Amino acid sequence: MKPVRNKQPDIPQKAFHNNLKDRYGTASSLQGAIYRPLARFKKKLIFLSCRLRLRYVHRIVKIGEQVTFSRGFKVFSGNENIIIGNNVSLSDVLINAGSTSEGSVIIEDNAFFGHKCMLLARTHDYRRFGNERILAIKEKQIVIKQGAWIATGAIILGGVTVGRNAVVAAGAVVSKNIPTLTIFGGVPAKRIKKID
């Protein structure tokens, strides 16, 4: 017979940070060091997984209220050029933002993402070769407007604005702007229908 493990009770969001401090003590311990980056976002974030690698979150320039992440969320580069609004569900998104404001990633209020989506504001110059191609990085802004839904596995490339309440179908690769209240899907993504 397998031993029964005591399951940790759910902790209300307001008590989450105080509980961490009580459990892990001072920041001199390895676990206590986790408390410092969390404290900055008190009452702002809901973490769906405590194993989330906080280094991807703590340098993001602006994060709104009630933003959710899950295990697998990652920022490849450009934390300082990412802006996230309120009530955003990022799930396990990969964000590759630029090192300048030209490659910023802006996600407005109430946008939400399926699993394994990618926001890629950086690319390489295909006209170069060898090492030059690796080092020649081009950056273009990505904007996800209010209420947009980016479904599982979708890829949003640099220079794209996804309109308000628009839908990007699962597995789509988006290289052009998507108008408000429109569904796009496919590779490359094309208009499927207008939302009435």
C-alpha cells in the first residue's frame, strides 16, 4: 500500500507572499531568495505553478493585475520591452522580444493564449550568410489587442498586430496584421471569417 502524502491546502492569493516568507525565512537561504522577486508582484499575479522560473518574469517592464502563467512560460530575450495588461492568461507562451522598443511585445487587457504559443519579435536577415546571418538580427513590434484569443501552437511573427477580440486558430503562423473581430488560421494565416 502506497503512503498517502498530505496535499498542501490552496493558499488564498493575498496570503501567498506572507506564507512564503513564513515558510522560508530570510532571503539568505536558497529558498528564501525566491521571496524577493515575488514580493514585487504582490496582489498582481496568480501563479499556476510554483515551479515557474521566476527569472523570466521579474524583469518584465510592466505586468497588470490578475496575470496568469504556467510551467513552461519563457522569455527568450527582451524582458525590458514586454508590457502585459490586466487579466491576461499567458499559459506556457514563449516570448522573444527585441532589445529595443522597435521589437517590443505589447499584450493588452483580457488577451489569452493556448498552450505552446510563440511571440517572435526578432528574426535573422536571410540575405546574409554564415556567422553574419546569426548576428544580423531584425526586430519588429508585436501588439496583441484587447480580448484577442491566440489558440494552441500559434506563432505570431514580428510586425504583427492582432486586432481587438480577434481569434488566431490553433497552429497558425501569422505574418500580417489581423483586423478586429476576425478569425485567421493556416500557414501562412489567412482570413477565415468575420465574427458577427
